[in-house]
Amino acid sequence: MLTRRSFLLASATGASVALTGACTPGARIEPRAGTDQVEFPMRAAESEVDLGGLAVRTWTYTGTVPATEVRLRRGHTLRAPVANTLPQETTVHWHGLAIPNAMDGVPVLTGPAIATGGEFTYEFAVPDAGTYYLHSHVGTQLDRGMYGPLIIEDPEDGADYDEELVVVLDDWIDGTGTDPDQVFKKLQADGMAPMAPGGPGVSPTTPLGADGGDVTYPYYLINGRTITDPQVVDYRAGQRIRLRIINAGADTAFRVGVPGVALRVTHTDGFPVVPQQTDSVILGMGERADAVVELRSSAPVIAAAYGKDGYAQLNMRVGGASSTVDAAAFVAELRRQAPLNTATLAPDPAVALPARPVDTSVDLALQGPVAPYAWPINGKLYDPPRDGIPLKAGSRVRMRYLNQTSMYHPMHLHGQTFQVVGGPRKDTVLVPPKQAVEVDFDTDNPGRWIVHCHNDYHLNAGMATFIEY
Ligand SMILES: [Cu+2]
């Protein structure tokens, strides 16, 4: 019997999908034949990487940016021995997966980090299908090259598309004369520039307000390539492509679109939604969206940095023809659009949380910046293992994110996924400036679980707390 997997491999050798470029992340890991276990060894190491006309020294898990794609099927077991050769301790966090606490990769809360010269083996069964990613949860390592896609297939995948394309977005500064540790030190030394008064507030076309972020990046990447030498993927006219879009950036939200082609958004943060057509979608750091596009001619995927200059690009090529799209003009068009916020989607009924009364409400007031550079929650900076929020196992919790700041914060909960009140199942949700977002979840996976802003610099500046039960 031909599985979808072997079909994809067969069609790839039939050249319907040709990956070009020397540094594509397409060398994917498969389960060992006859087993359900995927072995994925990683070596955290300083690496020389070509980002498409830009050679940098950075830190990686597999010698590439992004890390080699991990792809397995729901219920499979992932076994990942990680050796750390970096001059700092490190971990791997499996973003979005509700797995045992000791495998979550958050220092202090879930276990010790992997020391320099040390090793640790992560091993767990993957509970839910969908588009996920892995990244370091130590310091500013996420803003180096320490991230990669983690794709979990459902046996029923593939009914409404022909091919898949993983699209990993990133903001890049490491190895360009500075590194993320120096960037963070500079933010602390300089303090925050005062907010420009009278900038645009939150509106349909500026859904995250005026403040795009704290870091100015020289480059934006899709699948580890700058716009100078983007990845090119070949298709045939009429093919339906499932884009699995992952925002692996540290301080940048992206507006994502394909010129002249509608996106049919089918999933967010791994979970299926009632499909929604849109011209563009906005993704905060840590968020994912799956969207099916039907290609009639060559077209790029464009990701415009929100509130910042610059964009990232990947080229989908049909019939070998170059796209005639003016990327810069499309970026300007993206900035005029009202992008879809995935938090407004309706869940697929199969994954909606069952209705039940809320047992406990937790308010998290998002605050800052406090001079010189701190972002508190409820007046406190992250200080594990102190100041956790005790909860009861087996309860329905409503968490209210109250953003009192002038910047957006993508809030991420570990260990269990939530349902946005009135919206879809997710693990990361954008909280626009001066607005509140409510999410519900069930305490069904005991442990100490961090809740934090997925802006990596805000996290390092204290914007986190944790629940425990
Ligand atoms: Cu934040």
C-alpha cells in the first residue's frame, strides 16, 4: 500500500517538487522502518551558515538554519539526544506540544538546562497533529539559529491539497557585527526610546498598533534565506499547496500573503479551524498558520515585517517561469491590508473545548517597559521557582491577558493548549496594545508551566510567570 509519505517521496523523485539552493532545510527525518520511533540527534554548536548571499557564524542544532525538519505522525515517539558544545547552557523546547513536564525544556521549572559539554535525551510521544516548531528556551538563543520546524502529520491529512510547503519566518541579526546577547545588553543599557506620540493606534490595517518591536533587524528570512537569494520551489499549474507558516522570529510579527492568490486558512497553532479565505494573515512570534493556495502561475510568498522596514520572500515557480511580481509593491499593498488575525477564527468543532463552567480566573496584567528595560506581569518580573500561580488539577481556567502597554505581546502557554474565548484552539495569542484577550484551558497535564511573552527580549526582560498544579 502506498502511504501518503511514500507517495510524496515518489512524487519528489518525479521532480514535481524540486528544491533548489544548497542550504534547503528539506533533509527530513523519517521514522525507522517498522517502528513508530523517530530518532533525531542534535548537536548545539557554533556553525558557519549561508543565509543566501550572507555568510554568518551563528549557533545551530543541526548545522543549518532552520534546523533540519522533524516530521512524524501523531502518536509516534520522538527521541532526540542533544549534545551541547556551545559556550552557554542550552535546551530544546517543543513549542505547542502538550508533553510531560520534564521534556518541556524550560530551565529551573522543568529541569536543568544542558550544560556546556553535556548531553540530554528528550523522549516523548507526540499527542496532536499539526504545525509546530522547536527552539531553545535559554537566554536569547532563539534569536540565533536555534530553531527548526516540527511537523506532525495526521493520517487524514492531504484531502484538500496536493503538496506541502513549510515556511519558516525569522528576523536575523546574529553574526552581522553583533549578536543577540549584545542586542539585549544594549536594550538594557539604553533603555527604551520614548514612544512617539500620536502614532497610529490599533485599527483593522494596523492591528498591533504603532510599535513594531524593540530591535531593528538588517535581514528577514524564509527558510533561512534572505531576499537576495530566496528559496525556489517548483510546482505545476493548478496544484494546491498547503503552506505551513511558522513565525520563528524573536521580535517581529509578519504580514504574510501571496500576490494575486487567496489564502484558505485551515489551521492555527496546529489545530484545525473552520476554513477562512483571506488575502493576508498576521502572525506574532511563536504563532503558526496553515493555508492552502491554488497556484495558476509563479508567485512568491511574501512576509512583511510588521511596523518595521523589510520583508522575507520565497518563490513558488510554476512551469519553470520566473514570477513577474514586484515584491516591493506587494509589500506596500500588504501594509495597506487588514490581515486576518488567527485568534478570530472559529475552531473545527472536533477540537473545540467541551463546554463547562469556569472554575478559576487568572488575570495577567502585561506591563512596561520599566526603566531601564523590564517588562513585568502583575508588577513582578519572572523569578522561578518563586511566584508561581497555584491551580487545581482537573479544572477549567480562564486566563485574561490585560495589556496595559503600548506594544503588542504574543502570549504563549506551555503544557496545555487553550481556546480563545469566542475563537479557536491555540497555544500563542496576540494581545494588541491596551486590549484584553481571554483564553480557557483545562489543567490536564500536571507540572510547572511557564506563561510568557514570545518576544524573546521581553521574556529575557522578565515578561513571564508560571502556573503549577
Ligand atoms: Cu512582550
